[in-house]
Amino acid sequence: MSRVLITSALPYINGIKHLGNLVGSQLPADLYARYQRGRGNEVMFICATDEHGTPAELAAAKTGENVADYCARMHDVQAKLAAGFGLSFDHFGRSSSHRNEKLTQHFAAKLFDAGLIEEVSEKQVFSIADGRFLPDRYIEGTCPNCGYDKARGDQCENCTKQLDPTDLIDPRSAISGSTDLEVRETKHLFLKQSAMRAKLDDWISQKADWPVLTTSIAKKWLHDGDGLQDRGITRDLDWGIPVKRGDTDWPGMEGKVFYVWFDAPIEYIAATAEWADETKGGEAAWERWWRTDKGADDVRYVQFMGKDNVPFHTLSFPATIMGSGEPWKLVDYIKSFNYLNYDGGQFSTSQGRGVFMDQALEILPSDYWRWWLLRHAPESSDSEFTWEAFQSSVNKDLADVLGNFVSRVTKFCRSKFGEAVPSGGTLGAAETALIADLTTRIRAYEAHMDAIDVRKAATELRAIWAVGNEYLQEAAPWTVVKEDPERAGAIIRLMLNLIRVYAVLSAPFIPEAAARMLAGMNTLDTDWPEDVEAALSGLPEGHAFTVPEVLFAKISDDERAGWQETFAGTRA
């Protein structure tokens, strides 16, 4: 049994996430976690809400809530939506936790002791109208690189270029919209990333198996222009982790907090410690996942994220961990994703454009969305959600192939043999060929899942479903039963067992439907089909089952057109 640590990029606390956010990190991470558990491995799947920084303050200000109250409420909202989509986190934490505060201050102290933090006087934007310094995300303007007019002061979400607020063209306050800004001097702490450049470069160069998207972004940040730059890790904000050197106050840093992108990745570790606190496992329970001197040297650590998060996870967070000089577990593999666009434009939380997680669950159960999003995951390039494509995939993949197979097999058996696995009869050459074909395809499916090739895995899974339909059509038990009932019973016995196998294989993608298939087959057997022939005889003769309700309803043209119209505008 292997041990696999899986983390998803933390969703911002500022509102409900859209489908593009979901498929960019949390959903494929859940797919991989479910698959690894299905193969019998020990998994720790961690995520949390990212609660500090400008987005939280701005969102709370809009609702009129205290920022701490707003974050607590939205964490509950996001946790419930995650559960609604079947995201199987071992722990869904909060970056505002006490654990994260102490760990962040601990890392800051270690980095300072290692000479990797320095105090820098810098010029920052001050808003006369707001009476305060404006941290990077409080400033909006036009990106000097691509011309996007809603770029933030830390990064352009359109072209992903790292920015400083003073780089923006026509900057304005994100709080008041005021352009009455001036540059004033303030002091902040900087992480000397440039001192870690060679070490980071060597480390990344060893990751030959990483996706091209991940390594290309990391290398670009390392080598373009002047190369990796030192980065401020404190901000002039009220909400955040107070700047301390461990448990000691940091002279000159009073009233400042750590930058959200310094403390957020540390929450991966802190959330695992939170899990240990909840399960009363003690320090050893989480340290065995994160400390190589406490057993984490045999852990495979995989991160999932959108491409905009890659620079921080390939450079800044590793610099923090390496720079501490302590034996922390470094990531082994980073699966990054491009963007999912929406029906001719972009999903956007800030502009309320697209389908959001709560809206999606009001329309259809989560498996419909999980299947489409994963089958069209933006791996090698950006992809686009359209209602026509969604309707087609649901109808042709889920309803016509998988759902139809389950319905035909169980209903035919009920009508001819009753609600029990038929007895008697033998299998022949056609069944031997089917088992061989399934074995080849299941091994290919496993290879794609092991490599985290999400779209290829979905394509192979659909092909595995199709094989059963093709066999059933050719075997034609509805005809055979007239002349040879026992032979027809043997065919259906094999197909009922195949439903159980389909449930196990499909569970990472469509867990709710898989559970209903297993319930229909009246079994708790979720053993992976390592030996396909043996797996196809797991339900014995006489084993009772029930006919499941329709697994997937088809989407009508009228439904599709109605949803398309409903979501053509922006969310209030």
C-alpha cells in the first residue's frame, strides 16, 4: 500500500466558486484521491479556504459584515458546496486557523535566521480617498503587458504576468474607485527568493515528468528578464496573520500582516495538523505526512492547481520550505490546468459571469457536472463550456451508454429471471474475448489515471462502458432466451457483474451514480478489478438485486435552451 498526499489549491473565501474554479483544482484532485483510495492506497486529501488578504476584506465590506464573521460564514457555504459535488476531503480547513498562524510565524523565524528575509523600504500606493495604503489586490488598472483593463496590482489574471501596483496603467482603488492616488514610503519584509534561484532551478530540472504547462511557467519565472525576484511577504492590512518572528514581536512590523501568498500554502501543512487535532491523532499523525524525519520520506505528494497558481507553488512555497532548513516534504508532482472559458467568454468570480457551484447543483445532480468537466478538463490548452456540448455529453455518454446499459441488463433480468443473479449456463468464446478486451482497456485506464491524464482516462472509461453495450447487443440475450434460457442467464449473470465493475471503475468520476449502481446490485464489494475474470464472477448465482432508478436523465432541447438563456447574463 502506497501513501499519497494530495492538496488542491485553496479557493478564495470571497464568494461562491464557478465551474472553472472547480475543474482547475478541487475536482481533478478529488478524482485522483478517489482513484488512489480505490486502488487500496492510504490517502490524505487536504484543502481549505484561503481567507486572508484583500479579497476577504473587500467581500466583507460589500456585505457589511465583520471580516472574521464573513469568512466563517463563507467557509461553511463553501464546505457544503464541496460536499454537494462529492469532494472527498479528509479535511477542509481554514487559513485563518490558529495552526496556520503559528506555522506561518514559525517559517518566518526560520527564514530570518537563515538570512533569507530582509527589511526593505519601498514605495507603495496610498489612496487619499480611502486614507490608507493600498495592497496590491486593492489596486486595479490596465496590464502593461497585455492591455487587460481589470488587472490587479499583484498579477494579471488574463496573461498571468506578475505585477507590482506601480506597474499598472491608469490605476484606481478597488475599494472606492478613486484615482486620487499617490506613492508613499513604507517598510516591509521581503523573502530573498533570488538567493534560492539556483537551488530551485536544480530541483525543478529534476522533475522531468511534470506537465509542460507547469515547468514552462516555472522556468519562465526563473529565467525571463532578470530572473526570480525577491518578493514582499508582508502587507499593510488589518486582516491576516500578525507579523511575528515565531512567538516574538518583530520590531518595526507592528500592525502589519503576512502576505496572503506567504501564509496560504503553509495552510496545506496546517490543515493536516487541524485534521490530526480533530481526529485526536496527535502530532505524529500529521507529521508522518509532512516531516521526512518522521516518516514522510515514503509519501508521494501531488498538488493540483490552475496555471495562475503555478509560480507560487513551484517557486515561492518551495523557497519557504527549503529555506527553513527543516526536513519538510516537498511536492513530487504538480498537475496544473489551463482555463475553462464560458460560452464564448470567460468565467469570472469578480464579474459574476458563468455558472456557479450552487446554481449548478440546483439544476442537476453533481455527477452530470463532474463527468462533463473532467471529460473536458483544460489540460493541454484552454477549453470552453457550452450548453450544447454539455447536453451532448450527458445524453450520449451518461444516458445512452452507461445508463442505458444498466437499465437494459437489470430490467431484462427482472422480466425473465426475477431480481436475482441467474444460475446455470456456461460462457464461451465471445465472453473470453470480452474479458480480454476489458482487461486491456482497464489496464490502459489505470495507466491514464496513474499519469493523471484526466481526459484520456475519461475517454477510456467511456470506451469500457461501450464495450459492455456492444457485447450485449451482439450476444442478444433477449433472442437467446427463447431457445436456450440457461445460456441467456449466463450472459446476464456476466453483465450484472459487469455493472458492479463499472461502478468501481466509475466511482472517481461519478461517485453518486456508482453508489447507486452498487446499491442496486446489493453489494458493498468495491474491490478493484485487478483480475477482471475473477471480478466478473463476484456476484454469485442467486444473489438478489434491485433495478436502479434511471441513472441519468437526458437533457431536452428546451431545458438546454432555457438554461442557456438564464445564464447568458451576469450573476448579481
